Amino acid sequence: MIATLVAIWRFLKTPLGHALFFASGLMIIGALVYQGGVSSGVDREKAAEVKRVAVATREAARAAKASVAISSRAQQALNAALNHNVALTYQLQQKVPTYVSSQADRRCVISRGYVELRNAAGAGVDPVPTGAGGSVDADSGLVLSDLARNDVSNASAFHTAVAEVTAWRDWYVAQAALWTKTTRAPEPAT
């Protein structure tokens, strides 16, 4: 064993031994520096990822808060429109006797054919007579004031549907704009 160490010592004193010793030392130093750099790079990347996640979490929380605000505003606008519609419908229903008097009810004959056509239009189907026989000109038994009340109710239902569609469309446009503003492709990892 001592003889082997003496042989190695003699070899290291030669120019080739010096070069190999120096090269080995440089390799060890290079490996240590490389390992330190890799560790440092991994640590930097982990720190950068933590920062990216923190920023994304804050942005997501802001976007969620904005989304809730958009939904709240849309619901408030819809509620206001529906409340207005209910109040207006009530007022109009109360005014039917003013605009369609009992005398007008007695003078106006609402034909069976008209009622069938009106019902078919409301149902969105082709008008088909309800039964064989009977004239479409026959009195349906309805009075004009009943039709006026029904028209007010139908108009109310229409305006309710319009308010709902408008509120949904406004909500969707605002949510889409928020999504476009706050959503982007993830940053590539380097």
C-alpha cells in the first residue's frame, strides 16, 4: 500500500502528473460550480413560480370580485325592470274599465273565429277550429274588456321576457369583457 502511494507521488511530480492533477482539480471545481448554479437556478425558478402563483391568485380574486359585482348589477337592473313592469301592469289593469266601458262590452261582439285565431297565435300554432259545426262568426261569449285585460297581461309577459333577455345579454357582455381583460395564456417557464 505504501509502495502504491509512493508510485502515485512520483507520478504526480512528473509534468504529465501535474497536468492530470491540475485537470482533475479543475473538473472537481467545475462540477461544484455547476452543481451550485443548478441549485441556484432551481431555487430561483421555485421562487419565481411562487411569485407567479401569488400574482395569479390575486388577479383571480380581483376577477371573481368583479364578476360578482357584474352579476349583482345585472340582477338589480332586472329587478328594477320587473318591478316597473308589475306596477305598470297593475295600473293598466285598473284602467281597463275606464277605456273599455260596459257599454262598449255590450256593443262589441267577439267572434268565435277571432278567439280561435288569437289563441292559436298565442300558442304559436296554426289556427284549427275547435270543433265541427258552428260559425266562426258566432259570438264567443267574451267581452271586449276581457280581451283588453288579456292584452295587458300578454304585454306584461312580453316585457318581462324582454327584460330578462336584456339583463342576460348585458350580463354576458360584461362577463365576456372581464374574461378577456383578466384571462391570458400562461407565461412559458424558462
